[in-house]
Amino acid sequence: MIKIPFNEIIAKIKERSGLSEQEILSRMDKKVKQLSGLISREGAAHIVANELGIKLFDAVSGRVQIKNILAGMRDVETVGRVQKVFPITEFSRESGSGKVASFMLADETGIIRVVLWNEQAELALKINANDIVKIKSGYVRERNGQLEVHINQRSKVIVNPPDETVPEISMAMESQARQHSQRKKISELKEGDSCELFGTIVQVFDIRFYESCPECKRRLKGGTDGFFCETHGPIKEPRYGFVMSIFLDDGTGSIRVVCFKEQAMQILGKSEEQMLKFRDFPEKFDGEKTSLLGEQVVISGRVSKNPGFDRIEFIASQLNPRPSPDDEIAILKSEEEK
């Protein structure tokens, strides 16, 4: 199902109805009360739009500008300029091993991460910053609050197609592109920031494992009758996902960094098979925790609010456990010159 962000729903209703934002929110609140709170704010917004005769989804066909890409879209075609390429990461599963890589693609309207799986991951070796890339038959997923275009065997990635031109990225777009890797100090972080951190690992927490669906990878619900996936029903043989947290300190402050599956494997340099062994033998992870203490890392990701603890946390999306000393010295010199 295509998912449109809540603020965009409100903006479309406001634009096409002439109602003020306060009037729209008031109508939504009434719908929530009428349905005894059984719908979300997004659901109430959809009902209000429908009652006003407003179509929130326009027919999607042909090429889509990056700003118009929504979660749930399939067979997406778009074109843009590469802003940054991330390295290939290998992983291992019970069904076999694989590879994944990614790059940031921008046009004059926005920027998005493109994720390359398995055979397609090798394309990352042939893609450079500022290349023009055309994508056909990609599918869109939302991950940690960020949209991604995923590439599989059905998809096509064409590097520097001769019949395509992409205008130079505006200064505003360049600024937005840099936000995906903009270096910030921990003391400067605020909720919603997308940036890059450099710091020292000062604490490592135990890995948390959870049962997941073999098909959609979602966390399973447990009960007296076994495990259940909301999409695929009862699951007899679940797989396991995992998440690991660390505390990162950069001298200006410290923050908990949440590393999901791929990022946990990156920071430890382990395959999925090796990570799952810690589930059966958790005591073997003690040595890994000790070895990580004092290590300096570069982590890209997003700042999120943890309402349970009323604090901000950093959700990792890309991790470099061995940053280049020369690169870090150059960054420090650049900051000193500002």
C-alpha cells in the first residue's frame, strides 16, 4: 500500500479545499472521537479528504520525480545524479549469502537512497559521484523513517544513459544532500536530524534477538499457539533478527546509537551466521564488547526521540568501523578554518 506522509496529506487537503489547517485538524479530531479512537490521525485525515472529494493519490505512471516518490510504490522509474556511493557489504543467511550496497541519488526536487541487492550490488563499483543514473522497476520501502528505492533482479540501473540529461543540483539541493552525511557534534543534535557522527565507543550493550517472519522479516507476535505474522499468518519456523546498541562519545556529549541487523554486522565485522551464534552462546559476546570499547567510528543516521525514556537516540543507517585517519585530519582542519 502506498503511504503518503501525514504533513503532505494535510497540505493537499488545505490546498484543494480552502480550509485552514486548524479546521482540518478539528474535523480529524471529531472523526477520531466518533470512532472511539480506533483509527490513527492518518486514517482520520484520509476520511476527511474522502468526504471533501479530494483525491490524495494521483495516478502514477512513467517517470517520477524524487519528491513524488512514496513508500509502497512499485515499478518506479526515476533519474538523477549520484551524490555519494556506499561500499558493498556481504551478509549470510540460512538460505545463503548475499551482498548489499547503496548510493544517494538526487534530482532538482529531492534526494533518496537507492539500495542494490546481490548481483546488482556490484554496480556500486561502477558508479561514481556526479554520474547520471536511470532506474527502472524499483520498489520503495520506508526504513527507519527514510524512504529507499530498492533494486532487485527485475529492476534496471543504467549508468550515464546517452539519452538522459539531469540539470546541475541547486545549492539548496546540495545542502539537503550533504545533510545525509553532514558531520555534527553530539551536543548539536536535535530530533529529526540526518547527519554523520564521529566518536569513540564507550559502552556496548548485549545483542537483543527477536523472532521474525522468513518472508517479510517483520517481528513476530508470540502466543500459546506459537508465532504469528500479521501478513503471513502462523509461522512454524521463525528466523531471527537482532539489534545492538552502543554509547558514542565525541567529547561534546554522548548518545545511544541503535544498530539494527546490517549495522550490527558492520560494526562487529561478522556475518549473520556468526551473529546468531551469540544467541545460543551469549557469554561469547563479552569478548566482542570489550574489543569495541575505545574504538573510533563514523556513523551516518537519524536522530529519533525515544518516548519511553524521554531522550533522543541515533538510529544508524551506515557505519564505518575503520575511518581513514587522513580523512579525519582533513575534516578537523576544515572545521578549524570555518
